[in-house]
Amino acid sequence: MPEMFPSSGTPTEITRPRSSTPTGLPHSQSFDRLGSAGMGITLTRALTPGGRPTSVQAPSLPPVTPSAISPAPAPVPVATSSNPFRRSTAISSPFSRTSSAASLPSAGSPSPAPQVAVKYTSATLTGVAGGRLMKVLGDIYLLIGLHGDAIKCYEDGAERSRVVGDVLWEAVAREGRAAAGVGEAWEARDGSDRSQAFSNSPIPVEILAHYLSALACLSRAPLPYPPTILSPSPMAASGSLVIPHASATHAVPVGTGEGLLAFLYTGLSLRIAHFLLVIWSAGGWGSIALSSLMSHSLPRSFPLPHDTAAESEKNSHTGRRRRRYLSLLSSRSGLTRHSVFAHTAGALGPHHRAMTKPEQLAVHVEAIWLARWLDLPRHEAGITREVVKRIGVMIVEGREETRRRLASGFSHQVHGAHHSMDADADAAAASVGLGLGMTVGSAHSVAVRRRESTEGNDAVIRLFERACTIMGVNLLPLPESHSASISTSATNSTEPEVRPPRFGWPELQVEMIKEGIAVAEALPDPTAVIRLCLSALRSLHPYLNATSQGHLAKMYPQALATVRRRGMNFGAVPWWVPGKVVLSVEIASLATNRLPVEHSAAEIAPGKKDPFLYNPRLKAAEAGTTVLVANEQVDVFVTLSNPFTFDLELADLSLVTTGVPFITSPLPLILPATSVQTVRVSGLASSAGALQIRGVSARLVDGATTEVLLPVMDDAAKQRTDKRRFRVAAETAKIKRIGLDARFPPAVEPQRESGVPEDRWLECKVVDEQPLVWIKKTNLTHGTVMLYNGETSTIKITLENSSAVPVDFIKLSFDDSTAREAQTLVAEGELSPEQAYELDWDTVNSPVFSCDQTKEVSIPPGGRSTLSVKCLGKVGTDGSIRIDYGYVNRGNSDVKSFHTRQITFPVLFTVYHTLEINQLDLARLVGPPAAAHAQLPNGGEAHGLTANDGKLSVPLSAATSRPTTPRRGSFVLGEDALRQKLQEESDGRHCLVSVGVRNVYGVPFEVTLTRNYDDGPLVVSRLVPPGATERIIIPLSRLSLPKDVLDKPIPSLTDRQYVVDKNKRSSHQVKAERELFWYREELLKRVTATWVEPGSLRGGSLSLREQILSSDMLDVLREDEVEVRLAVSARDGGDVRATEFVDVRVEVVNHLEQPLVPRIRLEPLSPDSWTSPSPNPRRNVPSFPRHIVFDGVLSTTLPSLSHDATGSHAVGAMFLAQGEFAFRAVVDDLQSQDPDSTSMGERVGKVYFSPLLHVHVK
């Protein structure tokens, strides 16, 4: 069957078949490609010369009378013009001479028309036959190349048809006149390549005027076939009326000829568009345009359009050059592209629906090519939509017709073949729907799987793809093989993702996709249905309502099931979910009791300990690395998002890893509509080593798979990515795209910065299998310990190994609130060295928890072991026990590190505050003078023992007896032993230590004070009732520490480094502080306090470290450097009496490590100065009492005394009256200098005093 429009053969065809008109549309016939009502007969519509118009208008002038044909006069020779566009003067312009109607004479005057007709024919030219005959003669002259004669015949035929009202023939005659004008101009061409604008050239304007006149005539032409029984239908094959079969779907309009008029009007509109297209493509009217019109081809210089939009995107530079060239053609030719295409739009008016469907399709195809040549992609896309719909309808109807023919047989079969058709009825019925045009075996014996024909589906879909590309609808690419998959990266550190601005009208794109899906479903083409549905969901889901999205989500699985059931060649479904499906990946850290902690092998090496708290030489742990254990399950949390309004079902979700094998079980899940959900993916590493988690692999139920890679983005990487993204966006914004060029954003490649590290992934370190131990039981009730302050208890913890790995290493560590507070205070650096030492001592020597870790403990798989921990009660404390365990001895001696796990067992304390120590006092313990005698308040004797601190003399019995305190026998015996000990040690080299203890609890406690490091241990106990305060005393030898000990700085019991004293002090202050510190430490070593609850086994210790040792107490505790003794004795050995001589002896004992040159001075004191001696006895010597007479020198210098040497000086004296007298001896060291003395530069040595000697004179 010949093509309706030869010009639309192939897109790349340059030269078209030569014809006498610019288009291949026939002038007087059209073909029905599908057959007439399924009868298998090809019908031809013909406008016969004998036909009459529906109405004949009365001519305005009398009819033309025929005359004899006379020979034509010889043409007048005309000089050749230099203008190639000026046609020969032999044919005058229709605009320069009068019209045909005006040139005809009036009634009764001779008519000039017969003169023109006589030249060409001798037939009678009356009525409609004359105009039609002249038109036919014009066609003949046009075909043989006599363009001038053809013009005259066309003009005469058009005028005769106009006079009689034959509008249809007038239109075709004027169209022939325009075609003859083109030929006449072609004959006069000069062969140059010069061109002239269309508006400045009279010839093309005249030709276009004839075309438009013909088009106007067709627009007002009446129906060529009136609906009467006398006018037979032109649709009949033999001239008889044929009624189509009732089952025919392609109903052909019969009788009136509307399709013929629509066919002529549409064809003429397309020919006008072709005429203007050639002139525009040639850059104006000239030889090039005429040659192209006569050859029915485009100029060779005209750039061909690209076949696909993808090719246009690749050759963007060529496309820009082509558009610039087309703009140049418009400016040269004086024609715009839209003015050329306007005539094509006129061909696509509503009237074209009266034509047959093949004719309508041919018109649309020609319009598509015109739009493509004119570079009007939007018009091309719009017409392509109509072509796709019409082709789809024609294919479906053609297949339905084929099925009916195969089922019922052909109507033109002879009656003799009826028996064969009846025999094959079953076979024909069985082949219905196959679309193959052949029969199969009997349906009773063969089961037929009906398969629809897919021929032509691919071409229809390709047309629709081009339209979608033009309108900015991005269709998913179909993979070529079943193994194809698409991987996307959620984060790309090298090329930041910059989304270009959206192109197109979303509502229009949605309608296009809907039409495409309807056509693909009607063909049917399930692969196209899948692709279009997924493309709509991916690109247009924000503009689809919930109902539409749900419909698409149900439609494409049905089409996919059809494809797989029929075994069609269809690869894997591409990933069609838009945006970032996977938002983040986070690996769950192991539980505290499962987390392995790395240790250096040097930590358990014997005799090795790092003295630094912070050692910069040790390698720090790698930041951002997660530690996992081999063959133990780990959880990874993946955050997913669903952008659709329907539930998204994932067949499995797994991790993308590198390094050691990581085994995960695929996780199926359903993401709710428009939600963000976090799911847990579990897996385990089968061996030790390095593991990288790069991303997530997701697979939908339809087989679409993607791998989302998620690098670890720290602050620096995020800043670099944002910076590159902003740079790319700025570069993209600089390049402006106009019109459809916005579909293809410019490809801006960001410059990669030098020195930028590569992407980092989620790093995991997998260690060897570790044992797992848990606490089976303890001896605590609800984990709580109830103690008195200072009481000690034992906690027993039973451990059980629940793993298959043995435990050969256990280490206990403790934490309590008091230690934390102490460390915080020490770390602040605001404490003095003494205060920091006290906190460190309490943390180290009196911890809340302690245990013996010398024993090696091992727990086999499934075994148990019990640990014992001692705890000390402290008020306001709480703590925890940490148990580190592991498997160290794995048989590899080259291991430099090992891992342990840790169990934390919190312990709650309830500690009751029971006893308080109020005050620590020290007093000198000296013997009484010989004549001294005192009477106790209760009538007893004091036996002469006193505790003297230089200011106060207290009878010892008063300190050791409290009549208000209840006594027990053991306490009385203890006091007797203490009294005896005090009498034995009252030699001046001992002091008396007293401690006040207060009971703030509701039960009595027995408090014991113990002395150590002397001649023997001494224990003093006293019962302290509730609410009472008791003072406990105990004698202690005075201390003398060597100089090398006193010069030591105050130590630090912890590993604190570079402790700097912020307070600037003098060397004397530092020396005094060190002396107080070391003497206090020695005192606390020698005296300890404990308590026991009577009637129970509960007991504990009392801390004396909160008590302060003052400088006065230091003078009492410290042994005198120079001991000065003063004694008064009667010469007869009796009592001291008045008016009798006595000897006053002063003894000096040197305890210094250096020689001493003492200067002795005896000072008798008056009663009013006993308690307030002179602050500087050398300068303010008190006056002598008037009742004392001395025999000797009161002040003298003794010879030098070595270490532990003794010197003495005696003076005679007589008391002249009875009463109380007092003496004091002062010793000056003449070889040393007191640094505290500031006496105007005078050299002053150290001064030593003797205790006051009280003498009672009888």
C-alpha cells in the first residue's frame, strides 16, 4: 500500500520522492488501510468529473458560448531580465490584471472567455463542466512542463467554477495555479545562491496568495455528495450501495463526503507549510529555494535535527550552533518558525476528525516532522502524544479485527469453501487472540497458551519516550540483563550533590504519564507499564495524590508478574525509590559487661610500673573505632525513610562490609507510608581482624536492589563537602539556560582540593573470642551494707563463667565517693601540701574497699569462683566493685596486648555515725618537788604527780577519776595500771596524751586508746555511754626526730606529678610546717584508737587524723634540745624552812647534735609574776623578792657541753619568811642565733627555760 506522506519516511531522509507538488498527498483520492468493514476490500474515494455540487449558484454573467479552437498566437519575444525572481512577461500577474469575473462582459455583450477556451479545447464549456475541464487541461499542461499555458487554464477554470458556484473545483484550480507559478519561477532562475526576503519578493507572495485562496474556497465548500438516493455513495466499489457489516468497528462515513473535504483542506494546509518551510530553510526566495521546491527536498546547508534528546544533550555545542543558524535563517528569510508552523496547526483543526484514522495518523506524522525541522520541540511533544494515542488505538483495533477474522473466516470466501471453513472452525476459534494470522490444532486435543502480539509496541513506546524527554519527564532506564543492578551513594565526598531546578509543568507531566500508561496497558506492553509506573513514582510522586500512588503501586507488580509468567526478555527492575532511602547507619555499642578493654602486656609483667600518670609515649586509642568480639552478635541500627503514601515493602535489608567476614541475616520489613523508621540489623564477625561497614544493601520485593554507601562525616569533612556544594551551585547559577535547554543543566566538575583525605568508613576492630562471666550470688541483701562508722565487713561475690572460653586473669578495682571527692579536691590544686597528704592518706591507707589479690584465680567454662572483698564504713559514702577478667594465656608469646571484660557491682552503704573525737591535748608529765604537798578536793592524796604544760598544774587523779561515770572491774584495774605507769614515767621525758570521745549514737561503746613503740604496749579503755563525752589519757614518751627527717618535704602518697605550691613562703615557715608534719605523723603512728560494741562482735577504728597538732603541743611532744632542771633542797635533807640555808641547783643537759656553750641565769619570781614571766628575760629582769638571800652568783657561763653532756651550777639561798616562792632558770646558747630575734642587729642566741619550780617554805 503506498504511503500517504512519503516525506515522513525516515528521520534521516534528506531527498524525498520527486512529485509535482511539495507534498505527497494525492489530490483526488484517499485510502482506507484497514479495509472496508472487515470485508477485505480496498475502497477508493474519487471525485468523478460527472459529479455535481450540492447547490449550484446562479452565475452572475451569462454562460460562456463555445467557439472553434484557434491556434495560439506566437509568443512575443521578451528580453531576458537580470532579475532571476521575475517571471516571464508572457504570463501576467493576477494582481496586475482584472479578475476573471470583472473581465467577463455583461449580458448581451460578447464574452472574452471563449477566446481563451478556443485556444485549448473545442468542447462546449457551459455549466460546471467548463471550469472542471479547464482545470484538467491545466493539470496536463503542468505535467508536460508548459507552465504558462497551465497558468492560463487554471485561471480560466477557477473563474468558470466561481461563476457557477463550483467552489470545490475552484479551490483545486487555484491550488494548481500556485503550483504552476512555482514551475514558472523555476524556469526563470539564474542559478546564483543569492536570496531575498519573503516579504520583499512578489513571486512567493503571489504563490502564497493563490494557496490561501484555495484554502479559503475549501473552507466554505459545500458537501460534494448530497445525501440522496439518486447520488450513489462513492464508497461503493462498483457503484452500488453497500451496507457495512454490523460487527465492523471502523465505520466509514458514507454519502456526504465530509472526509473528502477534510482530506483536501488538511493536505493543502500541509503543502502550504512545506512551501514556506523550504523558503525559510533556504534563507529566502532564490535559486536554492526553487531547486528545493522542485526536488521536494531541503537545502543541503540545512542542519538536520537530532534523533533523540539524549543525543542533543551529548552534542550540546552542535545544538547551540544549530539554533543560532535557525535564528539566522529567520532573519534572512523574513519568516518566523511559528508563522510557518501556523499552517500545520490549521491542518490539525477539528475538521481532520472526519478523515479515516490512517489519514489522521499520516497528518499528525507529517506535523511532527515539520515541528522537528522547525526546532519546535514543545509542539512536537504535543503532537507526538496524539500520534501515540492514535497508533495505540489502531493497533488494538487491528488486532481485534484479526481475531474476529480468524474466528469467523473471511467474507469473500466462496461457497464451495464452506465445508473447509466449517472443518477448521475449532482451530480458528482456538487461535483467537494469538495475533499470528495462522490456525492451530483442535482445541479439544491441544492446550493453547494465548499470547498477544507485541509487534509495533516498541516503536510506539519510543515515540512516547521522545515526547517525555522533551517535556522533562525522566524515564527510568531498563537494564539489559538480569544481573544488572543500580547502586547509589547517599553521600559523595568528592562530587557534592547539587539538585538542578525542576523543569516542566508537573501537572502536564502527570497527564502525559497517565496517557502513556493507558496506551501501554491497551497494547498491551507490560514492560512499558512497569517502566512508566516506576518512572512516575520516582519523579512525580510529590504531585500524585495518595490514590494515584496506590494505583501505580498495585499496577506495576501485576505487569511484572505477567512478564515473568510469560518469560519475556526483561532484566532486573531498576531502583526506583527516589531520594535518600537510607538516612544513617549506627552500630550499637556493646553492653558495659560485654565491652572488651585493651591492656598492654606490660601491665601484668612483674616489677614494671609506669611512674607517670600521663605518659605521652604511650599510643592513644584510635578514635572512632568500635570494638567487637568474634562470634558474638552485634546490632546495627539503620534509619530508613519512605517518601510514598503507600507502605513500601523491603524483601531484605543487609549491610555492605569489607574486611573480615560479617554474617548478617536478611531482614524483611515494611516501611509505613511517609515515615522515618529505625530498624535493627543483627550480625556477627566470624574471625578477628579489621571490619569496615560501608553502607546498606536493600532489595525490594520486585527485585530492585541498591547499595547506599555512607561515609563517616566529621566536622572537617562536612565543611569541605558543604564548601564544594556551594561552589558547584555558584558555578551552575552563572550559566543561564533558556527554554528547553534548562532540561540539561551544565555539568560543572568541582576541583578536588589537594591533600583532602579519602572517605572514611565506619571502622570496627574485631578481637578474639572473650569469656563471659556474670555474678551468680553475693552475701548482701539487695546489695546493701549496713555498718557503723569505722566498722569493717566482708563481701563475698560468686562468679560463674557462662561461655566456652576459660578465665585465667581476674583483677579487682574499686571506686567510692570519698576517693572521687578527694581526687577532685587534689586536682584543683587549691590545697596545702598537708591537706593534700591527708586526703591521699585516707584514700590509700584507709580505703572503703580492699582485698588480697595475690592469689591467682581461674574459672573454667561453666565453673564458679568466690571472691572476698573487705569494706570499711565511712559516713556518706557509696561505691562499686569492678571486676576485670579475661583469657590472657592463649599460647602466643608475641602478643603485646590483651583484652578484658569488666563487671561493675554497685554497693549501697548505710553507715551510722557513732563516735566523735572532740579534742587532742598534750601536757608535760613531771614529778613534784620534794617539799610539795597538795590536798585533793575529795580528801585523797595526789602522791605528788602533776601534768604540767607550763601554764597549769592539774592533779593526775583528777584526770583519771570521774565519779559520775559507771565503772566495771576491768576499768578499775586498767586505771590502777595506768596510775602505776604514770608514776614510773613521771621523769620529765614523757608527756600525757588526752583524747575526748563523744557518743552520738543510741548504744554504749567501749573505746580503747593504744600506745605503741615505747617500753611496751599500753592499752587504756573506757566505756562511753550514749550522749556522754569521756576523756581518755595515756602517757607517751617525748619524741626527738633527727634533722634529716625533719628536712624532708611533705610527701605525696599518689602519683601526682609536678605539684607546684602556689603560696610563696619563707624557708623558716617551710621548716616549721615540716617539723609539725613529721612530729604529728610520728604521734599518730604511736597512738591509735579503736572501739567495740559491748555484747557483740562488732568493732572498728577511730581516726585521729582529723586532730590538729599546734605549735604549743609540738613543744610538749618534742623532747627538749637543751634540758634545764631546777631543784631546791635543804642542806640537812629535811623540809625547806625559813632562816635556813638551802641549795638551788641548775643542771643543763645538751641533747643537741652540736656542742653547747650555756649561759645560766637563775630568776626568782614574785607571786604576781608566776603566771606571766617576762617575754624577754635578758632585758627585763624581774626584781628579787625581799625575803630571799642568795649566797653566790645567779648568772654564770658553763664550759662547752658535748652531745648528751651535763653541766650544773649551785647557789645557796635563805628564805627570810614563810610562804610560796617560785624559781626559773634561763639558759642562753652563745654559739647559735635565733632567726626569730629582731633586736636591732644584736646577736641573740637561742633561749631555753626550765619548768617553774614552786617552793613551799614552812
